[in-house]
Amino acid sequence: MRAGPRYTRTAIFLHWLVGLGLMGTFALGFYMEGLPLSPNKLQLYSWHKWAGMALLALAVVRLAWRMSHPAPDLPLSMGPLARLAAHAGHWVLYALMIVVPLSGWLMSSAQGVPVVWFGVLPLPDLVPKSAALGVTLKDAHALLNYVLLAAVVGHVGAAAHHHFVKKDTIMTRMLPLVDRKSS
């Protein structure tokens, strides 16, 4: 199956929903980290976990959609190295969108703090309680978040470069409000 000149409406919707979710979850994660222990901080941690699990679910849906609906072809003006970088960058983002929330879930499990999605659905612990493993997973979760943030910044930077410098259609094919006939 060959893709058209733009991503599907579903892919565009999922892209921007996940993008906004990542920005909100990053902001909440950085904000709550420096707060003193309080009921407010615990509530923020719950919200962060809810958002992380929702983003994990959306990432799985997004990946399934992407596997069944090919991306539009890259412009012919892109050389082989640029094409490789674009494909690698996308797959790194997909991998991190799955691994980062999983690392948070693993961390919560190891710390003995349950993940209760939206305060209703208790998720199973993925590993037994272990203080040492909890510390390691906390560090891994933080590091993976920084790697994901760097990948997102690189993704946005590459899209901006294509739009403002290369003046090609890379960015417009993912914009939701661009006329589908003119792009």
C-alpha cells in the first residue's frame, strides 16, 4: 500500500495528541520533582503516572497505526544519509515513547508504589519491591526522559529546518489545518 502526500487524519491526530501529552508530562515531571513531600506532590505523581500510562497506550496505538498505514514518501531532494536519519529518528521516538512510561511503571513497582490508572484501574506490579532496583530504575527513568526530550527537540528542529530552510513539505504533511489539496 502506497501512502499519499500527507499523513492520514488519524496519524496527524495521534501525532499532535501524543506531542501535547509529552509536553504536559515533561512539564509536570520537572515541576513535581523539586516539590517537598506533601499530599499535593503525591497527587501530582498520580497524575503523572496516569498521563504516562495514557501516553504508553497512545504510543502503542500510534505504532500499530503507523505499521498498517505507511508514511508519505520523503522528498526526492533528501539524500540517503538524511533519509536514514529521518527513519532512525522516528523509530527512536517510537521506542522511547514506549520505554519511558514502562521504566516509570517498573520504577513504581520496585518502589512498592502501585500504579492506579485514573485512580480506578490498578495495574499489576511488573517487578517485586526492591529499594535498590527502585533507585536504579528512578535514575534510568530520569535519563530516558532526557533522551526522549532531546529526541523530541531534534524532531521539532528537523521539521522546522525542512519548513523554513529547505522549504519542502515535510512539516506541512503533518499539520492538521493545512489544506489537503494544496500540500
